[in-house]
Amino acid sequence: MTPRRSLLAVALLLAAGCTGDDEATVPGIDTTAKEPATTSPAPGGATATWCDAVAAAPMRWLDDAIVPLQLWVDSFSAVGDAPGELSDELDRLVAFGAARLRWHLTGDGERPMPTPEVAADRLTIVEAALTTCPGLPLAFGPDASRSPAWSSTSPEDLARRCADDLARLEAAIDEHRATTRSEPRHQAEMEEVVVGFFASDVHGIVVADGVAVVTPVPDGACDLP
């Protein structure tokens, strides 16, 4: 997979009138104008592992603002051990993320919008990760399970919020079952299938006896006694 330069540096290059020379192809999107150049590897020159990138940079960041989007592109650009059969999907998604980053930086043209191919690629990556990566966290992305938004509330309010969040995930599981006629293996999978579902920071899913069950993130705000 062809790496892309960090957009944090590209902002300075654009201000100086420079552009990168790395090209990518996204259906229906011009990715050659003001193309972001290659992204630096992980800190210390290390190459990110496939499973670390999946856990650290959830697919929803492709729909997010510039900083999460930058982190997603950087994470997946630095992957050095992704399964070879996923190279096309990863290349297309990194190119799509780079095109969105360029739009955020320049405002040129219309914001690149996801296509059915992008949606299919996202789901393919998530499903492959759930098959090939042992020990994935219950919630992808930075650990926010003990953030002030959750932990600074009264015990009564926290219990209510946790119960509401659990019920939200259970409803999403039911919708996933109705849509796919299968059990979800992770809430990241539900994000790609259930319209409007946003993964929880404090709950996740485990599969017990073939059935998806909501469980609190260990030591998180909703891991109540």
C-alpha cells in the first residue's frame, strides 16, 4: 500500500505553494490535485501492525473532522503486515481519506462522499480484523471509558446512563440480526451495518454460546459493582 504524507505537514507545504507527487485513485474523485504526500511511519520509525491500526483508528473516523481523519490515514498508511488480499480495499480507503483531508485543508470542490464501494471496503476491513486479530478491545479508538463525561456524574445518574447505553446497544444488536440474519461479533461491525449506530465507549459485545451479549468495558465507567 502506498503511504501518504502527514497532512499536518502538508498544510505548511500548501501554504508555500507545494504539492505532493503521490497519486491515488478513488472512483469519481480527483485525487491528483494538491495530493497529500506520504505519511510518516509510526513514531520511532516503526511500522504499525494491521491489528493495532484497526483497534486504534475506527472506521467512523473516515466520516469525522480533520484530526481523527488524519489519525486514521496515518494509522493505515503505516501498516506493514495487512493481509495481502485486503491491499485493494486498504488502498482505496486510504485514498478516500486522503481526498477528504485535502478537501478539509483546501476547501476546493465538493466534499468527497462515500460510495457503495467505500461502504463495502469498510465492512470488509472490519470483518477481516475480527477474524484475524485476537484480543481486540471492546471499543476501538482511544480509551474513553473513564472520561469525565462518564465518571464525573453522580452514582444514580451514572447508573441510569449506563443502563440507557446498554439498552441502545441491545437494540442495535436486534437491528443487526434483522438486517444480516447473523450475530454481530463486535460493535465496530454494527457501525457498518446499523444505520445511525455509534459505537459505545463504555460497553462492547462478546459472543457467548453463539449469541452476542453486551458487556461493560473492563474497569470502565459502567463496569459497576
